[in-house]
Amino acid sequence: MKIHRIVAFFLLFVTLWSCRDDDEDFLNGAVVVPPRLLSEVAVENDIELQAFLKSHFYNYEEFAAPPADFDFKIKIDTIAGDNADKRAMFDDITSEVISILPSSFGISDQEDSVDHTLYFLEARKGAGEKPTIGDNAILRYEGSLLDGTLFDASSTPIRFYLPQLIRGFGAAMTKVNSGSEIVDNGDGTVDFGEFGVGIVFIPSGLAYGNGRGPSGALPSYANLIFRLEGLAFEKNSDFDGDGIPSFLEDLDGDGNLNNDNTDADLEQIFLPNHGDIDDDNDGILTIDEIELDADGNFVAFKDTDGDGISDHLDNDN
Ligand SMILES: [Ca+2]
Ligand SMILES: [Ca+2]
Ligand SMILES: [Ca+2]
Ligand SMILES: [Ca+2]
């Protein structure tokens, strides 16, 4: 694919890494406040998100009939005054429930997994396909709080490996169709034709939780908004280069690649399968335990001893 050559031109500024800041707080000598119950925060977050979506609209009229110079940027405003008759975003929204274990925020003494609702709105359908949760995606984004404060943005197209981002961001990107083609402008820049545009509303449990984000400036438990432009993606991205497309290393199919680790009990450091070149720790590399075609593309898993466990996940085979 052409894209492999093109992505090399983009600078990598990774600002959306999923992270917690309690270790930092500890090092800085700050008082560490015990995290609140995830279930309690999730309910509050959802009430706030729904109220926002019901009281605000976006420039849907421009997206429906784009003016000649339209830049396909989503603009949000309050439904009031001259805009009292606008259609609320809530009427166009789709939602997805994602279950989160408190332990993913380092909370060990709290309840079972907690459902979180992610709200997504597609403003423009891209002409291309959608990435999977295991792909490298090339995109533009803008992150803001519900009060409109912009806290992060990409100035140029950026390439992200989706499993390394906060959960809500990665999940939302899998809903954005990419552009149709990459147009080389001949001056070192490229344009992306007919790219997809969406906006996602993320509860804190699918973002930074009680953390303050990469810059340390976000309020704890903040709902986040990201405007997203899906430009392109690398189909069947294989993060660890073991021959298996990353999305196929999500063994339990929950959309989280970081909780699947076949050889967890044999490793010093938790290395989930999508980042592990010997998934079952049997000393035979995964790439030598699967079926590939002549070009090195994934074809199928093998089960040599017929016990229902693929060779690359089977420690005794
Ligand atoms: Ca998983
Ligand atoms: Ca592992
Ligand atoms: Ca692997
Ligand atoms: Ca094996």
C-alpha cells in the first residue's frame, strides 16, 4: 500500500497515550486522593453528557449542504436565542456501552466492571473503510472540555496506533470512515480526499479517570470531546510484527488489546499479545507457529495437536 511510504513523512507527537498520573503525584510529593467509585462517577458523567447533547447543536446544515469553501470542521453551539429551533446533537447520536474494570485505573478495592456509554456522531461519512481497533490510523483531532476549552489538537495529520490511546478515542476512531485517496500536492504535502468527520463524547472512565491527562491540566473525572477526521489507516496493522494482524490478538473480542496476555504467568513484565512476539512463551516465535502466504501475510492459525488451542497460544505445542 502507498500509505506505508506516505506515513513516514508525518511527525509523531504522541499526546494521547493512556496513562495514569498517580505515580507522578507520588514522586512530586503531592497528596494522593483515593479515586472515587467508578460506578458513581460513571452515572454523573452520563447525566452531564446527556444534558450537554440535548442542549447543544452542531453545524449540521453546513454538513448537509456544504458551502463552496466549507472546511468540514464541526462547530458546536447552544440551542438558544436565534438558534432555539436547531436540532439537538442528541437526536443524531449513536451510543456504545463499554465495560471497564476499576483495575484499569489501578483501583483494586472497588466493585466489578462498570458500564460506560460513549456517544458518537458522524457528521460526514468518509469514502474509505474504517480501521479496526488494532490498526494504525492517520487522523486529525481536536480535544476539548464540555465548556469549550481546547486542551489538545493535532496541527498536521498524525499517525496513532489505536490500542495505545485512551479507550474512548480508539473506540471512536473505529467508527470513522477514512478518506478515498491520498493526493500528492508535489510540494511535500498531501491532501486526503473525502475523509470522514465525526465527534465523540467520552466519559472519564473511557479517558483519564481521576488522572489529569498527558499535560496534567485536565480536571479529574472530566468528560472529553474529540473532533475527529479519519484520513487513512494501515489495514491489518501488526504492531509486534509477529505475522498476526493486531486486531486478531484481541482474544476475548472486547475491543481492548491490552488485556489479552496468554503467557501472563510466565512473564516478568505484562506483555499483551499484540506486543509479544512469542505469545505462549514456548521459545518458538509466534511467526513460526502460524500460516503465512509467500508475501508474509497472515493466512490462518494452526492447531497441530488438535486440542482446540492454536499453536502460537499453546505452550506445549
Ligand atoms: Ca481483549
Ligand atoms: Ca505476553
Ligand atoms: Ca503477538
Ligand atoms: Ca506453541
